[in-house]
Amino acid sequence: MREASAVTETAPVASPPLAALRRPWRLRPQGMRLSTRLILVIATSLLPIMAMQVVIGWSQWAERKAQLGDLALQQAQLLAGNLDGIAQGARILLGAATESPELRQLGPGCDGYLAHLRRHAPGYAFIALVDGTGRIACASARGLREQEAGAPWVAAARAADRFTAGRFTRIAAVPDGVLPFYLPVEQGGAAMGGTLVAALELSWLEHALQRMKRVGSPLLASGVLTLADADGVILARDIRHADFVGRSFPPAAMAVLPARQPGTLRLRSIDGTERLVGYVPPTGENHGLVTVVGFEENELLRDIERALVRGMVILLSGTLFALGLTLLVARRFITAPTSALLTAARRWRRGDLAARAPVADARSEFGQLAGAFNGMAVALQQREEELRQHAQALEARVAERTAALRDANTRLEAEMQERRQTEAALLQAQKLQAVGQLAGGIAHDFNNVLQAVLGGVALIDRRAADAEAVRRLTGMVQEAARRGESITRRLLAFSRREELRADRLDVSALIGGLREVLSATLGAGIRVEVAAPAGLPPVFADRGQFETVLVNLATNARDAMEGGGRLTLTAAEVTVPPRSAGGPALPEIGGLRPGDYIRVAVADTGAGMDAETLARAGEPFFTTKPVGKGTGLGLAMARSFAEGSGGRLCIASAPGKGTCIALLLPVAQAQAEAPARPPCLAPRAACGADILLVDDEPAVRAVLAAQLEDAGYRVVQAADGAAALAMLRDGPACDLLVSDLSMEGMDGITLIREARGLRPGLPAILVTGYAGDAAVLAVGQNLDGSFALLRKPVTGAQLADRVAALLGTAPG
């Protein structure tokens, strides 16, 4: 009850901040109770004992596991000894047959003698003599000559040169199979030499194995006994013999066949059970037979595991008992006096300095603490009276100073408000000026893109019957649209919304691809020529920025050739030698770092520039064009691009001789070629899937729906989130949801959350062309990867690939 009261009397604790909740848990001694400290001391003293018990148990378990390997090997050798006894019995049987004169002379009573001998040898299917020509000359069973003539065991008997066991053999009389033993007979007298064969029935061998495991036998009853021939074919098992006889060892057990010494293996047995196996390989000493004894290792370890668990339970029980006893003692002799001291301290904190702590025994440490606390309370009570008197005097002085500070603060706030208004007006004026300049440059770039798009569309309309021309012009329009996308990316990069993406660029291919775009953009009066040899080393730069720089330079060249002219784009490799090697071959590469560069030049046959204009041509916002015709940022952006890529921009011009602007970009370092990424193909399971498409822009929705339908999907369209939820609630099944992020009413993120409330686990793709805080919020809410995020503009192939990927991995 004292502990409960102590808890209720404590002041409310503020909720910890989120950052504190995320910190890893650790012991904080300053917040630990005395009883907890005592329990930790006891637990720490018990840890070495527990650790020692764990180590001892582990060592016992490891020693038992090692002993099991020796046990399996001994059992396999013991089984091999028993099998050798069976083989020696067969040898004695065949040796006794050789003593018969009828057999040696192949007389008329040969068959009868062998039949009489087999009747006194239970377990043998037949006894036969194969002569040197491979013919069954004598047999204990009638019809054996006709049934087994040419059988594999006959050929093996002819090839035998000593007493040995053969391979697994099936005969007509014994379908379950037999094990033949061969004993060559020396040629003597009038008889021909040959080989005696005794065929041991495998069913008898099965019963022999079962008898070996009778009570009191040295072979353990928990083992599985297996005999096999030199090819790994099972001859007999004491368990489930009929299921496995004649089958080969599993691949993991084939390692015993080439072995030369007995050993052990841990493998999955032929009946699918994990076993520890001891084996004796097929050698001449054991007549070419394999003996295998398998044990379920977990079963043999179960007794020691039970003993270890029992020991750990006893140890843990003793530990818990010791800790519980310690807790009871701590509550009686530590928690109770501590709670009394805390109660008195809380009363002092609330201002009741007249309260005193009980002193039960002045000789104990708790009694001494209580006396010290009571003395401190008396001193605090005296100091509180003194402070009350000083506080009354200070309050009067503070009131006077507060009034003076209030007047000064009022004047300062008025001055700060006036300054903030002035700074805001100045900042707004600067923003308007920068926006005007930036809008002019962006409009200039987009007008170039729109010129290429509109010109290409017009040409497509006029050449609709020419499929090759339409395909080429379509590529030109797509290239212009991608350039518009790169302008948007640069604008986002300028506003810190998106970073530029640099890549290894093939300058020859890039300039060659711009030729047709520039021809359609600059007009019929400008002849565009390109001189860029193939095989130039690549450069490392942003493709969209590079293309925009070249288009801007070409547009400036067109404006300089009012009556038409020739625009030449060239690319060549130049080398900047070290300074010690002499001056540069070209004046424009002086001062560059030594190395290999690609020189890309844009030359025109226009009016050119005088020395004064040439000196200021690269300054930002400097232009010779009329107001509204240029921003003066084209050459400044080109210079910034060249220097940012590690190169330089150079301008050469003279009045009446045209202008040549050269970009020198360093050659990209060679790197290992990344493996080609395979194309993303829709799985067959995704073909014909139902997709719900939501977008508040009808044109965008129609284009996306057409792209998905071309990819083989069925598309249902909705103009807003409310309509989409109604379709999900009342309509047919839907396999995937594609939604715009920014829509009137319900946004895309809310739509996905509500849709999954109706259809749990529904795959979703969020498409957005917005780069503001909403897009950042969408990325932040998708940390668990619950939906895919695509940024507009998105191609049909990109959308189809993402849909196929989600449908291929989504459950159900």
C-alpha cells in the first residue's frame, strides 16, 4: 500500500518526445529503486553460474554427438562382420558341392546332388554350375537352364576369378530378387572348369537382419540395417524391406561406394528421414558388399536434451526463488523506510516545511538520513521567512523597471514592424524582376520545343500516307517533347525540387539526332550541316541540359542570320598536353587541365559581333536583341554548363564573318559496362486484368486509358475519388487502381487509403506531375512501399511495365 500511495503522490510526468521514444533502451542508474539495485546485484552474481551451466550442458551435448558417430561406425562394422558370416556360409556350401564326383565329372546325378544340397541350405533359391563356355551345365532347380540362359548373373559367373558376391539379380522363380555368390572351380580330370553359383534369397536376408536385432543383440534396436551391392542397389533392410529392395541409394549416399575406409555420414535416407549413417564400403575383404546402419540422431540425443532442459529449469527456478526472496526482504527493510522519507520530502516540496520525517532508529542509516532531512527542513523554514521579506522589496523595484521596459518595447516593436514592411516590399520587387527574366528564358526554350512539335505535327498531317516519314517525324516530335521535359527538370532543379541527372553521352549520336529537329525548327532559310565522326569517346553530362544548350546556341545563330545562311555543328577530339610539352595546338584550350576533350562547335554565317559586344556576350542578362526577343541568359547558361561539366566555353566572332561558339567537355572515364537490363514484360496472369483509372483531366485520362488498353488491359474510368469509391463499392472486381495525386475534393493518397478499406490489399499506382510539397508528402507516406509512384510525363511503356510488375507480385 505504501508503494501504491507513493506512485499516486508523484507529480504527473510529461510524455516523452518522439525522439526519446526511438532511443535504444538502456539501464539508467539514476532512476533505479534501491530494491531494484539489490535484485540486479543478486542477478549479476548468479549470471556466472548460469553461464557455467550452459557451457557444461553444451559440452556434454557436443561430446554425446561425437560419440554417436563412433557408435554408428561400430554398428556398421558389426553388421559387416555378421554379413561376412553369411558369405562364409555360402562359401562353405559351394565348397562342399565341389567335393562331389558327379559335379566334377558332370555326371547324370549332378542336378540331383545340387538339389539335395540346396534342401539342406535354407534361404538359397538355387545352386548351379556355369561351365567355361557360359552355359548352365548343372542346376538344382528344374528349368533353370532354359529360363536363365544368357542372364546377367551367368556372364558374371563366367568372369569371376575368386569367391565373391555378385549384384542384385531378379530371376523368374524369385521375383523379389536374389544375391548370387560365385566360387570358381579348378579344372581337373576329364571335367571342365567352371563357376559354382549359390543364389541367396533377399527375403531370407531380410529375416536374417531382423533376427540380428533381437533382444540382447549388440546391434541397437533403434538402428536401420541396410545391405547393398557394389552398385549401391539395396539388397535387404530390416524395416520396410519390400518398399526399397532393388532401389538405388539416394545421391547423397553414393559417396560410400568409392570410399576405401569405413566412415559416417549425415544425410536424408531413402525413406526421407534425416539420419546419422555408419557404413562399411564395398571392398574385397567384405566380398564387394556395402553395410549401412542409420540412426535418427535427434532421437539418440533426446535423453541428454531432456536432462539439459531439466537442469536449466531447476537452475531458473532457483534463480527466480532467490530473486523473489530478495524482493520480499528489500520491500520490508528498504522500501518501507524509503517511502516514509519520500512522503516527508513531497510535503516539503508542496511548502509544508513543518512536516518531519519519522526517526525509528537513530543508529541506522535511514534514521540518520531522517535526522539530517529534519534539520534541513528547519533551516529551509528560516530561509523562507527571510526570502519572503526580500521578495516584497524586490517586487516594488521590479514593478518600476517593468513599466519602463514596456514603454521601450512598444517603441522598438513599431520600428521593427516598419522595417519588416520595407524589406518585404524590396524582396517583392526583386522577386518580380527575377521572375520576369526567368519567364522570358523559359518561354524562349518552350517556344523552341513548341515550334518543333507543331512543325512536326503539321508535317505528319501532310505526309500521313508515308508511313516511314510519319515514323521519323513522330520520333522528332517525341524528342522535342523529351526536351520540354528536360526544361521542366532544369526548372525544378533550379527551384531545388529535383536534381539534374548526368550520364555518359555519345556526342556524335546526340548531334546527329538534333539535325532533323533543328532543320524543322530553324526554318527553310537555314541550312543545317553536321560534321561529327562516329567513334568519339563519350562525355559525362546531363543530356537534357546539353541538348538545350545546343538548341539555344542554334536559335541565337538563326537570329544572327536574318537573310538565311548555314549553321554548322561539328565535334572532334582534342588533347591538352602538359605545360612542359609546349603551347597548346588551339588558343582556346590554353589553361585547361591536361587530358582528352571533345570540342563541340556551333558556327554560323551571320553578322558577327564587334570587340565590345564580344567582351560582354557571356554576361548574364546581356543581349543585343530588342525587348521581348531574348533574356540574355543563353550564353551564360552555356558557359555555366561547360564549366560545371569540367570544361570551358569559347567564343570567336568578327563583324561580317559570323560567330563560332565552342564547348570543350572532358572525355568520360572508362568504366565497366553494366549488364543490360531485360525489358519488363507483362506476365500472362496479368493479361486481361481490370484497372480502375482516376484522373480529373479528361484528356490525360483518355490518353492513359488508351495506353493501358493497347497493353491488353480492361480499363474503367472515373473523374474523381468519389466516383471511383462508388464503383469499388457497387461495381465488379478490380485488380489495380491508377490515380492522379492532385484532384478536386479527394486527393490520390486519400483515395488509395479509402479504396483499400473496401478492397484490402488492392495494388495501386499514384501518378503526379506536381513537384511541390504534395509530391514530397506522397513520397514520405510511401516509406513502406504500399503503392508505386510515377511522375508525369509517363510513357505508355513505363505505365504498362509498372502495372505488370504489381500484378505479377500482388497476392491473389
